[in-house]
Amino acid sequence: VQLVESGGDLVQPGGSLRLSCVASGLRFETYWMYWVRQAPGKGLEWISTITRDGRTDYAESVEGRFTTSRDNAKNTLYLEMNSLKSDDTAVYFCSTDSDGRQRGQGTPVTVSS
């Protein structure tokens, strides 16, 4: 299984970003997928889940600001992030489990003015 995240960047508070995760080596359409993040000096934090049929769930810290979606035809997972805050600064990973044990290399997001 290979997961490759992209789209991270430096963005100002209040800004938006869209992250992508391309999956290979698995039947993507059969997997629940997850986004987790790791802020500087902290552990992994689960932030969202998307089921095989597109139902979503979010951590309270991102509810209403972040949206997870998937395109099974492209084996791709997305994370749309709006109203970004400095507390959202982290490396973001997609994963096939909510603990982030099987995750990609991550993409860094820095929210700063």
C-alpha cells in the first residue's frame, strides 16, 4: 500500500487549502479512509473519516471548517480546509486506519501571517 499526500503550503490565518492523497496498491473503493495530523511537538491527532460510500465524520477541532471527500475512480482522497487557524499548523497524513499506523509521508501545512 502506498499513500502519497500533497497540497500542503504556507497560508495566512483565515485562508484555505486543499490537500490530496493518491492511494495505490489497494482496492481504494473498499476502504474507509482517514486524515490525521501531527502538530509540532505533539502526537498524531485524528481529524476525519470517510466511509466507502462517502459518509463523513470530523473531530470537533475541525468540524464545520474541513471537508473530506473521495474520488474512487481516481483512487484519491481530499481534504478541503477553510478558515485556517494557527492551531491547524501540522503535518497532514492520509491513512487507512484512524490511528495513522498505515499512513503516507505527509504534507506540511503552516498557518502563519
